[in-house]
Amino acid sequence: MIALACALLLGSPCTDATVAATPVEYRVSALNAQAALREVNAYRRAHGLKPVVLDQRLIQAAGVSARYQASRGRIGHRGAGGSRPWDRARSAGYSPHLTAENVASGQKSFGEAMSGWERSPDHKRNLLLPAAEAAGVAVSYRNGRAYYTLVLGAE
């Protein structure tokens, strides 16, 4: 079954979803951020919302999250040192008044992760935040298992 973490919206509590631990063979792989953005924006447009733009700082924050999850072999919204999505966005130079993060693990593509998020009420709420202006996406791998992160924000 697809493991999806709960959504985080402005500091709401979240627990980690544990993925079976295996010997670490961890690597970061390229994600076509433009294609991922097209999927996010198509979903937002279908719901009458304005598109978001890619922001390199949010891509950086998403990458930190995806790499940390892969290094641990589980998904969640707490990062190194207990950081939250808001903290990671700020560390990347983004000054958010809104931050939301969706994470997923085990899907074979960003499209599969999006499909899962669209079916999850909390993840869907993040995707459809009217005030969202920008996004960052990243994926990291551990033993062939993908760890996806989407960060939405507004400054």
C-alpha cells in the first residue's frame, strides 16, 4: 500500500509513517520540476485556482526534506534537529507567511504521488490553498524507494 504522510498546514501536528528499514543505499535523483509543476497547476486550475510558480528556494527546502526522509527510511514532516517545513523554507532564504508540505514514499512517479495526494483530504487541502503562490518539489531514493516532497508557500 502506498505510504502517505499526513499533511502539514501551518504547524499542525504530524506523526511519522515508518517505512521498512533496509541497508542504506541512498541517492538523490533528478525530478522534472517543470513537469511536476504542470501537474500541480492542472489540478489547481481544475478547481478554479491560480497556478503557482517554481521557486528555487522551495525546491531547496523540498530537497532537504526528501533527502532527510530517504536517509532515515521513513516519511514525516519533522526534519533534522526537529525542523518543520516553515523552518526549512526560511533556511533556504524564503520568507513565508504560508508554508504547506506534502510527502509521499514508494510511488514510481511524481504523478502517482499526486494521485495519492488528490485522494487524501489533508493533502488535497494543501494542493488547493488559495493563497499559495510558489512551489518546490524534490525526490530522493533509498534502496530504490522514492521519497517525494512538495512544498507550497507564499511570501
